[in-house]
Amino acid sequence: MDLRILLSSVAIGVLAAGSGWAQEDGDLATAVTTHREMVVTANPLATAAGAHILKLGGTAVDAMVAVQTVLGLVEPQSSGLGGGAFIVYYDAKHQQTITLDAREKAPAAATEDRFVNAGGFINAWQSGLSVGVPGVPRMMEHMHAKYGRLPWQRLFIPAKVMAQRGFELSERTSSQVAGLLAANASCEEGERLFFRDPIAFEYFVNSDDCSAKPAGTLMVNKPYANTLKALARWGADAFYQGPIAEEIAAAVQGDLNIPGDMTTDDLANYQVVERDPVCMNYRGHRVCGMGPPSSGGLAVGQILGLMENRPDLMGSEPLDVDTVHLFSQAGRLAFADRNQYVGDSDFVSVPVAGMLDEAYLAARAALITETDMGTADPGTPPGVVSLNGPDNTAKLSGTSHVSIVDRYGNALSMTTTVESSFGNGVMVRGFLLNNELTDFSFAPTDNQGNPVANRVQPDKRPRSSMSPTIVFAADGKVELVTGSPGGSRIIGYTAQSIVNVIDFGLDPQEAINVPHHMNRNGRTDIEEPIPGVTWEYDTQALADALVDRGHSVGVIAQTSGLSIIQVVESEHHGMGRKGKRGKHHHPHTLLIGGADKRRDGTVGGR
Ligand code: GLY
């Protein structure tokens, strides 16, 4: 496919959807509506590629493969072939919801003390120790084999064309390169920490003055095109075995900062895992998310369940002090449990059902009063078998969220990541390696010597906060597809998006435009409004009202990247198949999309 054809699909697939860059209403973006299919991503080129595949009759999974391969090229700081992902997928034909765990794994040689003497988070991040065995290529292949419709090879064409002919570097990528370069004490080779890898340095940086390549630079990535060609031709084995796998293992083991221990056997042995979704009821809706090793589904579910138990404390507006207070207290309780109990459930016992047990949540919700409770202690959910130490590590993150609904009624919610910005900073064959293993607790035990559920262990997957979510109506129909990047703030962003739609009746774009607030069992953060992007509100008045209730408050910038699709079904009198008007009731599907303008989010589809 010619790039011009792909770009014209931007016009057809995205702009025709009532402006894929969202219309302006006053200053703020408004929702985009389509009737047949929709894709929302954090980058316009990825959205265009997904919309193009949907237009060809592809499924949500087909579109996801095209989107993911383009994101790895044009938003490499957030996700890619060298990273991992979680998917919640609704299979319309079988009326079944599955989740896919494509989380990166620790190498077989990893030990509990991996990060104890690594010199702190930044040094561990920029090293071979942090690289987990990637999950994305195997995830794409697994999902396509089960749920794809278009030929596998076709799905790689958009990204391959862009990689070969070039694409314009985004302002977002360029400024993130500049931010990391500024954090280096020296730009000299051998002394640089960020972009220490000469290949990544040459790709992203002007070597003459050590500045980030500016936005608009035509970026050509032939090694990436060649990697895609190998994947398209030979499938995921081309990544996990043979020369690409050998090069990944060599890059990890030869890291210029701290060598890692990933081997070609680790790559060859990698498997994705289908797991049951974690579902709970919220105000008559069924909310389904990702279970362990992600904490997302449990923490989002706990926040919602705790809120539902306290209608007496719920506010009437998204940003009134009652709503923010109740959400913050639910956040405190949810994060206390999350930090205590959640790790990879293939290695540690996680009381999944107990954490969402209705009686347990009712008892926990009774702890909430009209004033801030201070640091919440974890509860004892039914099913706890061992006393863990908590993992309170705070995390930064480079992550992206993709929401897709196709014409067949399938829905896909995927959060995909290389962990921190640009992963561990090392480029192999055109893609960046992740630093996902820094999502493990650096301390294997707490001060009392209790093992931390999220400690490093060989072949284990680090705990995540990623919260891809699908919400169903009481009749089982898909209502909402949502999720966000943002490190452990993902949990708050995602839960708030659901509250904004279900409790306050906002459409997806309005739900995104509401400033964020949350408490991760510490300070209550409220978002500094962004003119033209979020609602304006009186931050001082809200902060003062929260302080009156005993909160410590931070007014801070927030970097969510929510991608939301709402599915609205209504009966209407339409044309019958043979063109006879009036006699037939047809379900009429409206897809309403919202994309986060805090990032480069766009909506596409028809
Ligand atoms: N690396 C971000 C997360 O998994 O939560």
C-alpha cells in the first residue's frame, strides 16, 4: 500500500468521522460519533492505520496489530515490539470476554536481590537488569490466530511503509528525548546514561550538538521495517528465535551501564497467557478488567465497589468536594490492598475473589468518614493465605492505551507499554527494549522480613497497574471500552472515566476533559487545569475544601492518555433489507469516542 493511500485513509477513516481530531466546542474537544466501527489511540498515524484496517473489513484484533506496529514506530517512548501488553477482549460471536496477559517476564536467572544494589531506580532503569522478555509479538500472533480475519501480512503494511518512507517526528517524542538528554551529566560517549546506546543516540539525537531531533524531522527506520518483514513472513518465532532473539540477548548482556542476564532460551520459552477477566458489578453494570499480574482490574473494581457502598457521601458533580473526597478515600483503601496482596498469581497467592467480595467491600467502605482517613492499612480479604510485606514503590511510565470496536461487535481494550519513557533506552533492530522489570519491588522483604508479593523471582511477571477495561450493560451488551497510560495513576484515571460516564452521564470526551483527582494512599492530587484541554475549575477552592476535611493536597500536572469508546444501542424505525420503510425495528448502534488531548489522542472510524 502506498503511503498516500494510507494517509488518505486518515481523511476517509478519521476526518469523515466528524473530525478525528475532535471538533472544537468553545475551547474543548467534543466527542466523535460513528455508526459502524471505531478506533481510539494516542497517535494520529496509529489511529489512521487502525481505521484503515477496520475499513477493509478487519476485526478489532486486525486493527490492533496495525495500530501496535505503528505505535512502536511513531510513539516509541511508550510501547512497541520490545514491550508488553494486557488485553481485555469481547468476542461477539461467542459472547465471551477473555483477557490476554502479554506481560514481560523476568529471565530464568533473575534473583530476589536483583535491584538491591543496582544504584537506585534511574540506574536500574537504564540498564540490562530491567529488561523483561517482551510479550508484544507473541500477543499479536496469538490474538490474530484466534480472532483475526484479514491476512496477517497485510496488517504490517502501514507500519512498514511508514518505517521505509519516513514519518514526521512528533513534538511529544522530540520533547521527551530532550528531557532525558537534559538529565545526563555529560553527553560524551561512554559517559552518557540516557541514550547511552549509540544506535538509539544516532536515531533520536543530533550528534553535533547533542540536541533532540526536532519535531517534524523525517524519521526513517529501515531496521524496524526489516523486523516487521520478518514478523510478517515468519510469525512471532522470527522474533523469539534466531538472529533477532540473539541480538536482544546480546544487547541485554552487553549493556553499557549494567549487563543483564536474559538468554535466548528465555526468549524462546516466552508464552502469553489467557486469564479469566476480573469482573464486578457497579450500579447495574458489569465492569471487567485485567487480573494479576496486573493490579488494575482489582483496584479499579475496589474503588468502584467502595464508592457504591457510600451513596451518603457521593457528590452530585464530577469535581465537587464530596465526589473528590469519596473517590480519594476509596483510592486509599484500594491502594493499601493492592500494595499488600497483588503480584504474579502464578507465584504468589492473590485473594482475587476476596478483594472484590461484596461483604468485604461493604466493611471496608464503612471505614470512610467525612474527613480524610490518613494512610489506610490493608484489609484482610476472604482467601488471604499469607502475610505479605507491602510494595509501596512509586513508578514513572511510558505506556499507551488503545480502544477498538469493530463492525462485528467485537471490542478490544489494550494497554501496552515499554514501562518508562523509551524503555531501557537500548534499540535493537529498530525497536526499543523495555525496562518493565523495574515494576517489581526493589526490596524483596519488608522491614519485618515478610516477603513482598511483588518481589523479583525467576520467570515471574512484575505487577502492573495497567487497567484495560470493558463495561457491559445488564443485558450483556458492551457499553464502554476504556483505559489509560500513567503508571500507577492509570487506576485512578480509568476508575474516574467510568464514574464520569456512569454516575454523571458524561460522554467519553467530556469524561476525559474533566480534570483528574486521586489518592494512592498518600497525598490527594488534583489536576492543574490545561486551558483548551480540560475543564477550568477553581483549584484553590477545591484544595481548601479538601484541606478542611483533613487532606494533604497537591495541585499537579497529569499525563493521562485515556482512549474511550461508548456503545449506544437504540431501536429505531429504519429501512428494511428490501428498502421497505417503517416495518422493521433495527438496533441502531452509535459509537461515541473520546481521545485524550493531554496527549496526541485521536478517534477514527466510520
Ligand atoms: N509499566 C506500567 C505498568 O505496567 O503499570
